[in-house]
Amino acid sequence: MTTSSNGSECVFEAVALKKEYDEGQVQALRGVDFRIHAGEFVAIVGQSGSGKSTMLQMLGALDHPSSGELRYRGKSLTDRKELSSYRAHDIGFIFQSFHLLPTFTAIENVQIPMLESSRGPAERKQRAKELLSLVGLEKRLHHFPSKLSGGERQRVAIARSLANEASVLLADEPTGNLDSENAALIMDLIVRLQRERNFTLILVTHDMGIAQKAGRVISMKDGHIVADTLNSVPPPN
């Protein structure tokens, strides 16, 4: 097990990680190396085509590297066979476009990840209710996504990402489809939850204002990591 200088466990380690498409014509990742430790809030920034979303997909096992190795808690994720279990129990996802099922209510959407858990129906429903209350939607439990605002839909998505108590949360442009007011509210919520629950948060964004909320910023360009810097983040209120 690899630890950081403050003793936290290394959650992800990438060694010479590459991702190519179209038989090598497109090189999304060009041999990147990095480590991310437990409890970190890391922002990955870069212009469109820099490789930042590809990197997030690798971490979430939504895509596979062309070469190199990606380790999760010291074990090769590249060779792991039960990736669906990894995505269901170890990782929470927040996407730019919410990905809520339109024919399911808010409380039903939050329960979906728990269908692969050992929780019974009553326990799943109660946990979903608690999570929606946590994100301020206790009065919107039975609303369908079409009846929710963009900010409310993203709050449902955040509650869903926490359903199985994942230790890692991956967020891909989580405020990209929101107006500035809702974007600020959603980011404040994500930051507060990360500080309270101390999960590892890896967030892809092109917005440097959002990136400055992270403790660490990885900057990408043309499939390379060009900078990896620590931020001075103010303490929570």
C-alpha cells in the first residue's frame, strides 16, 4: 500500500497510462503518471480535447487504457474482472447531463444504485429519503425529473452518487448545464459534502474558478499532464 506524506492511502496510481482511438490516429492520453490519495479533492482542468474526461473515464472503469497500468488501492484496475461491482460500490458518478431516468421519481432514481446492494426495499427507500433531505429536496421526493429544475436534477444526481457510500466520487463538469446561480449552489454543496464525509473527489472542469475550490489541480494539454499544483483552500465555515 502506498501512502502520502500525511499517511493517507493511495487510492489511484497511473503508470504510463495511454489511451488511443481510431487505431492510434487519436491519442487521448499520452503516457500519464499520477497518484491520488484518500480524502483528496482534485480538479482536472484543460481545454476540450486535452484528455481530462478520458482520464476520468479510466478512473471510473467506463473505458480501458490502450497501455500502461492503473491501480486502485494498490491493485491493478486494468486487470480487474468485476468492474460492474467496482462501479456500483466503490465509485459514485455525477455527470453534466444528470443521467436521471425520466420515468422514475427522484426517490426512485436515488435507489437505483442500491439495487446491487444487500439493502432491502424499505431500507433503500429510507436511505434515498435521507439523502434527498441531505441535498435539500425533502419536499421533492416524488417528483419526476421533468418537473424538477436543472439544479434540482443535479441535486438528485448527487444524492444518487452517495447511495452506496462510495469512497470515491467522480464528477464530470457537474455544473456545465446550469446557470451561474445554480452552478455556485451545486459546487458549494459538493464541496461541503466532501469536507463532511471526507471522500475522495475528482472533478473535471474547464472553469478555473471551480478548480480553485479543490486542494489540488492537475492541468492537462494534448493528452499530457502539464502541471500538478496544490491550492491554498480556505477552511470550512
